[in-house]
Amino acid sequence: MTSGPSAPQGVDTRLIALAYLLLCGTAVFWSGNAIAGRLASGAVPPITLAFCRWALACLFLLPFAARAVMRDWPVIKKNWPVIIGLSFAGIGCFNTFLYLGLQTTSAVNAGLLQAAMPLIIVIFTVLGFRETPTRWQVAGLALGFTGVAVIILRGDVLHLAVFRFNGGDLWCLLGVLCYAAYTAFLRLRPAMGQISFIFISFALGASMLAPFAAGELYLGGADMLSGAVAAEPASVAALILYVGIFPSIGAYFFFNRAVDVLGANRAGVSLYLVPLFTSVLAVFLLNEPFRLYHLAGLALIFAGLGISARRSAVREA
């Protein structure tokens, strides 16, 4: 891709290897997040789950982040529009839309639709930073979006005649767009400590979601949540603890650090691991079916990745 050489000059190869290891951990945590979101359907209202996730993450980080935030406060005040924009897309919207989608679509579908994210990242880097795509990247984008269409249409082109978006798939796609934008524009992050940036992002995301979560609880979500807690308190607590720690603190630290080392396009490629891990976990933990059109769509998306990466690999050889 166009984000630079595979091993940036002056960067220790061991640091690059560690960055890829962190990306693998990120994919595992986010795959579990899709499973948790599906398990929470009918038990924890989706916006409430998103709010609890970020609020809990903030509580865990507060003792470690307080001093760093005070040190970086002048930078935060100077760059608040960028920080708010990144927090809105990557924290406030992405996981909320994913949890909303998982109310009516499968974890397999949600995971596979996220496979389009690396290709969408390329589009945002083109639009935002005038990075000229190669013909291979354009061909890869076309193949990747064909794969997404195969998944959405359930493998039958005749569905176009009577096509209506599954609401869950649409929410998941909106989430994919938001996180692709977050990843592409993460390079605008101000020069501040990692922990202070993460904490402020989480706090802003939780603040954005708080009024919507309150409205959701008022409109019936409180009854759903109280019933689930009464029936299976340990399961509800485990779900909230998981999403508040692993796909939040763990994954965001891992992913943001990897983007720092590798760049957005190259780090974004690792997101292709998320649908693979999600599909495996969903089949074994949720007994969800993995159908032929899922495999066909995923194959097209991976083919798109291979083609879009070909030109940069030739340049870097």
C-alpha cells in the first residue's frame, strides 16, 4: 500500500515484530467483542453496553492516567477539535453501531463485514491526505466491496430485485465506516502520551453516549437489564467486564501503538484477522452457521487485499 516501506528506516525490526504481535492480540480481543455483543442481545441494551464499556475502562485507567492527563492538558486544550473528532468516530460511534447491529444480525456477518475495513481505510487516506491509489489498490477495492456485497446479498444476486438492507448489517457497516475513518485520521493525533490520549478518548466517548444510554434505559432498557441481572448476574457482569477491559483498554493500546510504528494502511491490514477469529468463535460458541456465501465473500475480500498490496510489495522489493 502507500503508507511507506514495510520496515521504516530507523525503526528496530524487533519493534516492528512486536507491533504485528500487538495487532494479533487486537484482533483476538475485537473478535471476542463481537461475540460478547451478540451474547448481550436481549440482556444488556446496546447503547447501555457501549456506555458501560467506556465508563468502566475509564475507571480502570484513572489511577494510571491522571498524572499524564495533567501533564498533557495544554496539548489537549490546544488540539481539542481533533481529539473530539477521533473520539466521536472511534469510541462514540463504532462499537455502539456494532452492538446495535448485533441485535438483529449474526456475529459471523458482523465479523465478515468488518473485513472491508482495511480497504475503506485506503479510501479515507486518499480523501483526507491525497494519497494517490495505484491501479492495484483500485482493483483490490472493487474486489473487496464485491465480497461485502456477496455477504449482504446472502450469495444470491436475485435478491437485488427485492433487496432491503438487514438493519443489523447496515448498523455494522456504519460502524466499519466510523472506525476506518478513525484509523485513517489517527495520524492527526497530537503529540501527547498514549495513556492520556486513550483516557481522554474513552472519557469523551462515554460522555457522548451517556444521554443516549439514559434514554434507552428509560424507554424500556432498564426492565431488560434488571431482568437479565436477576436471572444471570454472573453472566451479565462477565460480559460488561470483558468489553470494558480487553477490547477496550487492551485492544486500543495495542492498535494505536501498532499504528504509530507501522502506519494506518499497514496496521489496518491486520483487521482481516477479525472476521476469521469472529467466525471461528461464533461457530463454536454461538452455534452460528458458516455458509458458502460467507466463504465466497471472504475469499473475494482477501483477494482484494492481496491485489491492493501487490504494487507496494513490488516497489519495496
